[in-house]
Amino acid sequence: MPLTDPPPGPGEPSPSLSGGTPAGLLWLEHAWLGEAVEDGVLVETGGGRITAVRTGVPAPPPGAEALRGLTLPGLANAHSHAFHRALRGTTQAGRGSFWTWREVMYEVADALTPDTYFELARAAYAEMALAGITCVGEFHYLHHNPGGTPYDDPNAMGRALVAAAAEAGIRITLLDTAYLSSGFGAPPAGPQRRFSDGTADAWAERVSAMADAGPPGPAAAGEPEHVRTGAAIHSVRAVPAGQLAVVADWAADRDAPLHVHLSEQTAENDACLAAHGVTPTRLLADRGALGPRTTAVHATHLTDDDVRLLGASGTGVCMCPTTERDLADGIGPAPRLSAAGCPLSLGSDSHAVVDPFEEARAMEMDERLRTRTRGHWTAARLLRAATEDGHAALGRPDAGRIAPGAPADLTTVALDTVRTAGPPPRLGAQTAVFAATAADVRHVTVGGRAIVRDGVHLLVPDVPAALARAIAAVRPD
């Protein structure tokens, strides 16, 4: 059931998920309603949102579509770099580090055009939909032509991402990223020149043209319903200290989300201490970049004072366990951050794997390995990170719940596969988090519309072929 006919190209406006969405009835065989699994849940939808929820309905009434299995709120991928999907497999051979991986990433970044980026992102977002993801936070820093000159439309690459998400049927928060230096005091070099606007003021001027199609704000009236525009500081090494406040203020003025890579590598911490005499977290705090609208990504190598600053400010933290393992970054202090007051969300980051269930359970399993104890997170708490708190990090605090007023975004997990069969439905949350994989996602609904049914993407008919074509166009080897 396409979102628009014909679908938009990378330079064309994207459709609204809510415009013209019919009212409907969905009968959920089993549903996780935030604390427990309920059987026989009837959900009424209209205008892309849930209008009513009834429990204890033993069978689907006439006219209702039955979603069999365990239905969860749509899952949020709070941290994505869509073009990294082209790296899968190629960076897993041999030894190396984050820094050697980064050189391969630059090769792909240098090969992309708005058209090829659209095709790659469309396929990557369709893969996310098949994994149960209904909203992605795209940490977008690939802005300009090779060499750094702007396209005729300075936001051509961002618009390609927005159109790609629309065709794949998922929502997007475009976290337009300021990336102005290759290190403390060093100008961008090589492919990094594509990332830079020169100054934070120039970045703000460009992104304002993208965001200000309608009144400013996280739900701007001029934006299609599937789009939010936010901001990102790539890292404290990529935005000079004197310009951090420009990015933070831009987001604050629009009540928009602000994301930042934070302390992913000890080398970043060492360089920040050498340049400024403080940790990256302290530098962000001193420049007004922390707070409830901010999400720190990774936050792997923190001091006790860093944890206190993040928690006291209400800053969220997005953990990306698969990428953090793949790049040998380390295990972040997620329990300490949560206890300090940081909401936690989850992201697939480099897309070494796109599986939100794996990311959720990895947060618990990694901590078990580190501490040699079990039970740091309940299944409900991990699902909340993948749903409600993830959507909030993307500027959608009304999403991530099966409740009246929430967007009608739902993900249904099969309970009869070789991985999920056996446990009673009342343990569906535990089964989903600790046993299911992306392959067990049966249905996905976004804005009340079917995007995936019976494991088949309805808008991108052959997702593997789309991925293969798009990756071959930018990595012909």
C-alpha cells in the first residue's frame, strides 16, 4: 500500500503518512502495552493515529485486520548512518581499529551522489522496516559535492534521505550534522571536505533552509508527517569549541533534538584534554549543549564526573552495542548512566547488523560479561529503550506506545518460529528481547498503513536485490 502515487524522487517533496489515512480496526492477538502482555487487543485508528484501545477482545470482530503474534509499538532506530550499509562484510576481514575502518568508510562517502544515496538509503530503510523499525534517526553529515562545493540545492543529500524514508514507508528524524574540522584545530581533508559547511553559521543557514519549509519546531506544519528535522554535533573534535553553541542554540530555538557522538574512543578524550583541559562531556556542558533534548551517542569512555553531568542534565544516551563491539570500542556504562538519570535509546549506527532485538539484548549481555552478574535490565526496560525512549530521542515524545493519541505505528513479532516457539504469550516480552531476531518480524504498520505483511515489504518488493544494486553502484569491487 504505497504512501504516494507515484513515489517521490530524491529532489521531490515527500508524502505525509497521515494525509488521507483511512480509519481502521486492528485486532492484536497479543500486545505489549508497556508493562505486561495482554491478549486480544482491539486498536482503532484514524488519521494515522490510535484513537482507541480495548483489551479482552477474544476474536477479531468483523472488518478488523488480525495481526497474529506479539505486537509491540513500532521500534525506533535512534542512530543511523545510512551509507555505512555499503560497508557490511568488507570491514570484517582481518585486523584493524576504528581508525582503519574509518578510511574504508571515507571511500564510500566519496563515491555517493544524491541519486545513488537515495537508492542506498531507500534499500537500507526498507531493511529496517523488515526488522520492525518504524522511525530512524539519520545522523547526516554527507552534505556536499566531492571537494566540498555545495550542490545547486545545498540540501540535495538530505532531501534524498527524506524521500528514501518515504518510499521505504518509515518515519525519519534528519539529524543534520555540523562537521567543520578533522580534529582539534585541523581543517577537513580529503573526503571530509564533503561534510563541512565551513562554519557553524553557514551550517545553520543551510539547515534552516531545509527545516523552515514551515513554522519552526519539532513538528513543523510545512514538514511531511513522516519527517522531523533536528541537529547534530558530529563530535567535539569535528566542531570547534567556540562554535558548539551555535549548533546547540539552533536546536534550542526550534525545540528540536540535538545529537552528538561522545567519547566513543579514548583518543578523542585524550585529544580534548590536550586541547581544552577538560573531557568532551565537560566541554559540551560548558557550551550549553547538554539537556533533555540532547542525546549523546556511544558515551563509552566516561569519567564519574561525566556520568554525573549527563544524568543531572537529563541528557539521553543512545547505545549502539553491535557497532561498539564490531569496532572494538568498548562497553559503555549504561547502568550507571541510567541510574544517574539518562534515558537510554538504541541505534544500529554502522549497520553491521540491523536488528533492534539484538541491540536490546546486547545491552544486557555485554553488561553480564563485564560484571559477571545477570539481570541488569528487565525485558520491559529494554523494550522501552527500543520504543518510547527511542522515539523521544528523535523528537517524537508521543510515539512508542500502544495508546490513544499515539501514532499508529506497530511491529508484530511471530511467536511460532524456531526461535520464539514454546514460551507462553505472557512471556512474550522476554521472548522478543532475549530470543527473537529481525527475521521474526511478521508485520509492520506505520501511520495505520501496512508496510510489511507476512514478512514481505509492500513498497520495496525485493529488498535484497535493491540493496545489492545500490551497494554495487558505490562499491563496484
